[in-house]
Amino acid sequence: MRAKEIRDLNGDALVKLLEDKRDDIVNFRLQLATGVVENCRRAREARRDIARIKTILKEREISVAKGNSE
């Protein structure tokens, strides 16, 4: 997912997407343990998506805090 696509989502959708990506990582680890890995890059992509989502959530939190302090 691109950052622009993530920025278009609202807060609830971002939290849901974050949970889904975390579940993807857990499922990947289970597949890795059983030896049935479908896509080796899936975990890497999920980790990067999680980082993008957290960054955008933090940016929104900071912008709200700056708006309240002024």
C-alpha cells in the first residue's frame, strides 16, 4: 500500500488495517514454521505497511495536539 492510499483512510479504518497487517505477520510466521510459505515478501511488506500506518497516525496525533495548543 502506498502512503497516499493510507492517508485517504479515516482513523477507524487505519486501526483496522493495522490489526489486519499484524495478523498477516502472525499467519506468515505460522506458515514459515510449518514450511508452507506462499509469498516470502509478504512479511516484509506487512512490516513496512505497519510502519507507514503508525507514522500517519502519529502525524495526525501531532497535528491535533498543535491545533489544541494554539
